[in-house]
Amino acid sequence: MRTGDTYIRNADGTYTCMGRTNDLLKAGGIWVAPAEVEERLLSHPDVAEVAVVGVPDADGLDKPVACVVPRPGREVDPDALVAWCREGLAAFKRPRGVIGLPELPRTPTGKIRRNVLRAMVRDGSWAEAPSSPTTSS
């Protein structure tokens, strides 16, 4: 049965879901599961929600970019979040940019619209979102 999900088998025989197959991104020739980067960022006290998408750089290579919704009363500090990721993620998995958003775009059923986020990051339309988003790269 094909589900569209990617799993890894742990040493103890259990499985861990790494996310949707079509959400994986290839950063520098190595596959990155956005869920792993998102898990690290969600452990930061200022982060309420996050979605990581792959966006091509000037050389056409995908780089992870984090789209972050801060907790109420908090602000996104891109440099602090990238530093937070240095402690728990390999260099190729760390976000190359952090964008603060008031909310993540979702489908009517509540799923994050990663295709919309990728387009927003590529064309800069995230800057038109209400509130004052921040970015780092």
C-alpha cells in the first residue's frame, strides 16, 4: 500500500514518519525532511507554528527556508532561530532564511499549503502579509 508518507526504521524496530514524500527537499544533494527541521524550530519558546519549504537559490539548488508564526506577544528573531538550529541540526538541514508570518496558509481541511509558501518566498509576496514579518538569509 502506498500512502505518500516516508518512514525510517529505528534500531528498536519501530518506525518514525518523516513526512510526506512530496514535501522532502534536496539540499546540496542530500534529502532533508522538513518535519525534522520543523521539530527543532517548534522547540524554541517564541515559535507557535512553522513550515519549512525548499526554495531554489541563485544556483538553482533548493535551500530550506522556515516560515514561522510567533507565539502571541512574541516576535520572530531570524538570527536567533538559525542559531537555535545550529545546536540540533546538521549544517545542510539548517534554514537559510526565516520568514515571520501572522499565519500559515491552509487548505479548508487545515493542511499547510506548502506550494503557496514556496511561491510566497520565491516572489517576495510574504512581505505583503499583514503585520511585520522578518527575514534572514
